[in-house]
Amino acid sequence: TKNTVLSLKCGKNLQSSKGLNTFKSPYTSRPLLTVSRSLPMCVDVPAPEQPELFLKKLQQCCTVFDFMDTLSDLKMKEYKRSTLNELVDYVTVSRGYLTEQAYPEVVKMVSYNIFRTLPPTDSNEFDPEEDEPTLEASWPHLQLVYEFFIRFLESQEFQPSIAKKYIDQKFVLQLLELFDSEDPRERDYLKTVLHRIYGKFLGLRAFIRKQINNIFLRFVYETEHFNGVAELLEILGSIINGFALPLKAEHKQFLVKVLIPLHTVRSLSLFHAQLAYCIVQFLEKDPALTEPVIRGLLKFWPKTCSQKEVMYLGELEEILDVIEPTQFVKIQEPLFKQISRCVSSPHFQVAERALYYWNNEYIMSLIEENSSVILPIMFASLYRISKEHWNPAIVALVYNVLKAFMEMNSTLFDELTATYKSDRQREKKKEKEREELWKKLEDLELKRSLSATLLSHPCPLEHAPWILYGHLERHGATVFFLCFFFCIVRLTLW
């Protein structure tokens, strides 16, 4: 018996049998599947015939179906799925199938299936932190296409010298645009594909870095919307790890001009872990970059978003874990001034995250070596919080920090304690003097206004008590005698 299945009229004419029926797809203008004799499995034919059969199966899979209509083309969709499954298995285990003619057909099939216009996203209504992403309806086919392409790129027979004619800058550009897909499954596959291309094609590396740079700049300064930032940063993390030393100027510029400003966007929480990893990778490559990085973070430090402050503090701790003592000395003053402000924050999570620095052994060793500089910066905030903070857990952490400082440098600690108490007494004295001065000024203003009122507005004798009563009601008994005196004076003159 003859099984009726799908084959494709694509590129060159394929052999077809009598009684051929053509199915016109309502979804795509690309080559269409037709019903013909069944193509055998690649592994079931002699080895010399396998490359040609492989090409025919690639051509079969160039048709794209409408998965929004769940009831249309069910047989053809299933046949394409089974063919893609076969191709994935075939490229994984077979040898000798990758002829030079196969490269353009593979790239064409992949391009037909994955390159498409992504549906627009209403950035005002969609919140990636709260809303569920829109999943790709055609994923049953797309996943297999991505899987096939990855196996193709990883094949031992793959030759970049041939493939570079077809996997070019245009292909990479279209691939990068797909990173804006809402479907996290697709972005995960794209991440792997781009990483393999970066590793295989040396001539495309600079172009890929430049285009990622452009995506990030547009994201920071124009749109603030791009779904694949985390995935691109994850790729960059491995790229940065492979940079040769000394670092090129373009790499340092990318760090300062692109990665640091990425901290300013509202959706930082979606990719902060990957961004922090990239920053740390740069600092491990070149410790001299520590100062501009930390100063950049301090420049963009959030003023009103506690969630971002906690993330910044976490990233700073990762940086301090790899910082060299010579670099620490350069930034300790501005850094601990900011940490002091964070410790004083009324938001307990910010204060708690900053105080956790004293649980880090390496950071504690750096603080101990430079306690003469850091303790005076931190002491006033810590002492005040120990007396005034509303959260008992924060007060307990502060006591532990004060105890650690006292053990590091007891002499300086005692001096700062005495100085702080003396300063507080002076402040209280000044505050009292200020209050007394304001009271005198208020009394003086009251006398002036009352005098002006009585002298500039003559009134009959019978109205004087009401004037007196009005002032008494407004200003209280403390000014009663003053009002009474002016009324007597006014009545005498009258």
C-alpha cells in the first residue's frame, strides 16, 4: 500500500506522482506543502542517497502554518512535526549528510520558520514582573526548528568557512530582533543559537557585540522595552570571560557607557543578576576599572526606589568580594558615605541589606584595615540609629556593628563617642536658643501688628472691649495685659 503524505514544491522540482493534489495555505505565501508519495526515512535509504533525501526533507519543512487556527491543516502540521523530529535525530547521529548544497537549504528552512514579525506589545499595560507572557502558538514546530539548528551548528562536520556565506550579518540582525519575543522558551533557544554563532564565526564577533550595544542603548535612552535583555547579558557574560588581556578600549567604553547606564531603567529587577555578573567579570579582568564602576553606581544610586537600592547594595557586595585592597582605598570614602545613608534608611530592608556587609569576612578585613577612615564616616549614623530606629531587628544589627568597631579600634571608638555626645549637647543647646529666638520674634511681631492696628484704626469707646476680647481669643492670656495696656492708651487718646 502507498501512504499519502506531504512533500514540498520548493526550489527545484521534486518528483511527484499522478493524481497530485495541492493544498493552498491561507497563512503563508511561502512554498506550499503538497500531497504525494511518502518520503522514506533518511536512515532507511542507502548512504549515497541520504544527502539528496535530506535536502528534500529540508524543503518540506519550509512551509509555515497558522497555529492560531487550531483546527486547520492538522495532518500537514503533524507531518511537518514528525519530519522535523526525524531531522533533529538525523543530524545528531549521522555522518556525511552535510554536503555544500545542504548549507543554503538549512539556513533557508530555519529562516522561513523563525524569522517573522513579532506581535506588538502594549508597554503601558504589560508588566513583565506581574503579567504572564504571551506564548508562541507555533511552538510545537518552532522548538524543533531551533533544536535542529543547534544540532547543525554543533555537528562535527559543520564547516564555518562554507556556512559564513549564508549565516551573515543580515541573518544575525534578524536573529537579534527575535530576542524581543515574549516567549521565554524561544529566548532561551535564541541565547544558545547566538552563543554558538559567536563561537564559530570569528568574523561576526565584532558585529554581534556592536548590535547588542545598539540594542542596549536604544533600550536605555529610547524605549525602555526589550524582552531579551537578560538573555543578551547572559551571552555577554561568557563573551567578557573570554576577552584577551589587556582589555581593548572599546570593551572598557562598553562597560562605562552601556552597562553602567543599564542600572537606571525601571525594569532593572528583570535582568539585574545577569548585569551584575557582567560587571564582576570586567573587574576580575581589569581591577583598575573598579573605581569608575563604583563611582558610576553611586552616581545613579536610586533616591526613591527601595527595591532598587537593595539590588544596588547586593551588587556592591559582589564587587567588594573581588576588589583589591589598593582599589578599595580609592573609593572607600564615597562608598561608605552612601552605605551610611543606607543604614539610616527608614526602610528596614535597605538598612538590613547594608548592615549585612559586616557579616562578610573579606569586607570586614578591608574595613578593619581602614577603620580610621571608615569608622568616623559610619559612627554618627550607627549611634543615632541604635537609639532611634523603629525596627528592633535593625537596632540589634547596629549594636553588633558598633561592637565590631569597638573591638577594631577602641581608642578611636571612645573618642568618637565623646565627640558625638558633645556635639549632641551643643546641638540641643543651639536648638533651644533657636526656639527662644523664634519666640521673641513672634512676640515682637505681635506687638508691632497690635500697635499698628490700634493706632491706625480709631474706634468708639464701646468697641474697645471687643478688640481686647478678639486679641485674647486669638493669642491667649499671655498677651492679655499687653492688649489691655494698648486699649487704655487708645482710650486715653480718644
